[in-house]
Amino acid sequence: MPLQAGHLSKALLRNAGVSVPEFVVGSTVETLAGNAHALTPPLAMKGLGFLHKSEAGAVRLNLASLNEQTEMAGANGYLAEEMVTDGVAELLVGLRRVKPYGLVIVLGSGGTAAELLSDTVTLIAPVTAAEVQTSLRKLQLWPLLDGFRGRPCADVTSAVTTVMQLQQLALEHEDLIDIEINPLILRTHGAVAVDAVIRTIAGTGTW
């Protein structure tokens, strides 16, 4: 059976053990606001149906409430989630099936400047946790993960665990073409997948 697309990709990652923010969805902003009463601000509101939400203006951050929010042109639904406010660093984690290599894993500096920084390492699956840890040390981002100039250290162990969970998910589902999480926000304790694109044979899911 093809993997689910759309916002259900978030539930798919959660079922695989990957930590994601608490979230709700709605077909309209009004419905979303009604569903979001149990979420703890600050909130992020995202329009669904965009491959690159930031560029499309489909992301609104640091919201105390959704009651005054307006519809987004082109959105086919909405998602609201609790924001991660205690992040130490942001990673990009990508997995893609590439012929003739099979499953390729890319790790790199994450966030909105990821494409500009070009700070990545590439691995061919299957990989071990030790190999993932060694690869993270090769990134220019590593000093920030390791407590540069007295900064808090990121929970690298949780980052490695997330990569291993994604690898297992991809190996178990051959109809999964690629996953990109950007950013995976690293805390001092834990790692949270905030934005992701999942492509399957059946289609593309984003949140």
C-alpha cells in the first residue's frame, strides 16, 4: 500500500518514532483556530499544498492566537503547531533513492540558508549510528553542535537516533522515494522534525 501523502506524513514520522511538534489541521483558518485551543503558544501556522512554504509566504510564526489570522492564497488547508523555542542548532536530513546507489542519506546545516551554505555530507545506506555520528563531525556546523564558545551542546545522540529511524522507515517502505526534514531542530535534550517533505510513488506530502 502506498504511504500516505499530505499532512499525514507528520503522523507517519511520529509513528516511526521521530519527534514532531504537537499540531492540528483544518480546512479553513476558522476551523484551524477552533481545533488549536489545546496547543500552547507561541504557534506556527502553515498553509498546506506548497512545496516551499517560506518562499510562498505560507508560514506565520510566533502567534499567540489564530483568531485574527486570514486565509492564505493558494492553500488547500492549514496546519498549526507548537513552536520549538529552545533549539540549539538546525540540521537538514535527507533520504533519497538514487540509481544505481540505492538509498542515499544527506546530512547538513539546516534552516532557510541551507542551500546557500552547501554544508553537507553524503552516505550510502545502510549506515550505522557510529557512521552517522562521524559524518556529523565533518560538517562546518559541528562546532555549534559541540558547544562552541560556551554555547549549550546539542543533543547529537537524538539527531543520530532520528537519522536511524528515518533510514529504517525508508528501508521498510520501498514506495518511499525521498524524505527531507529541514529543519530538524536540535535541543540540549531531544531533536524535533519541524518541516518535512515526503515523496512517495503515490504523490508528495508536505507540512
